[in-house]
Amino acid sequence: MLTGYLHTDHCGDECIDYNENYLGWDAGGIGRQLIFMALQGVLYLSILGLVESGVVLRLWYRATQGTRWVVT
């Protein structure tokens, strides 16, 4: 059996971080990457919704409405 092989007593300085919980936040887990990927998805989907609904264009128009472009 290889159950004793994962102990740190056998590998010395060449041990790797081993996390039994693959959804964990610590090294060896992918929980942190999944959370940040979900947050980025929500952020970019919100930005896309604002652009597609025309909110960004209306805000841009209101911000630049008082300025005039003079070409000389």
C-alpha cells in the first residue's frame, strides 16, 4: 500500500503541498480560483448588460453634452 508514502517523513526538503480538500482556499486547492472566476463573470456580465442596454452611451452623452468640439 502507498498510504505511508504521502507522509512528509519520506520526502525531506522536496515535499509538495498536499491538500485533501481540492475546493480548499489553501495551496493545493482550487477554491480561490473558482471564487474569483465567478466574481469576474458577474462583473463582466454586468458591464456587458450596461453597455447593451445603452446606459453607458447615455452617461457618455450627458458627460460630454456641455462640451463643444471646435475644429480650426
